[in-house]
Amino acid sequence: MDEERRIAIKQKELLPTVDAPKQEIGCYFYRMAQLFAKMKDLERSLSCFIEAFLIRGMEERFKGEEQWMSFFSRQFSIYLLGKNRLFCSLSEGDMIHDMLRMEYEQVLEEIKNSELPFHPEHIDQWFAALEFDFPWNPPKVGQINPLA
């Protein structure tokens, strides 16, 4: 009976309440992402990492914006999969979230000011073609490696 009670208490600790602050909800998804990563469940782990940092960095102006969520999901997945292991700390994930948000805003501004015609229905394909210099990116062939 004590074991069942301990498990029930542990489950209550994991689940955030309905009115919990976004940081607490984000941390819940972060812990779930870590658990799925330990179980080697790549899809669920990626999904929870993405949710965790979307929630932690949520701003009213981006709330429910499909383009931003699609852009972030794609680029954050690329970041996580490009590392040697499926993990990032809370501060690292927050930093990548903020970097991607700035890149997203800059790309939208450049599209808006572009003289070339741009059709909004093709934006997902265009976003998929973007490459960012994430902190883990190794130098490309022919580039000088500053660490060598």
C-alpha cells in the first residue's frame, strides 16, 4: 500500500495544475521530454522538447500563430537532432528559442520589404530551406576551423 501511495504522490508532483504558470507547465513538458529521451522514444521526446520551449517562451503576439509554431518546430528539431544526443538544458533551450524567434522576425521583415514577389502559401517550403548557424554546427568543407 505504501508503494501505491508513493507512486500516486509522485504522479501528482509531475502534473501541473490547470492554473499553473507557463514556466511550470513548460518544465513539465521538459521533464517528459527527458523521460522519453531515456526510453529512446525520439518522436515523443522531440515533441515534448518543442512544446516545453514554445510554452516557456510564449508571447501574446505569437500565441496561436501557425507559421511561428511550424518554423520553431522544424528548426528546433534540426537543432536537437544535430547534437550528439537528444538533450538540452533549460537555459540552452531558452537561448535557442530566443535565437529562432529573432531569426523568424528578421526573415518576416525581409520578406515584407522584398521587391521580389512572394506568395505566402509557399512560406513553409521556404522556411524548410533555411539553414541557421546553430552553436553545434561544424565548419563546412573548405572553411577554417578556429578551434584547430
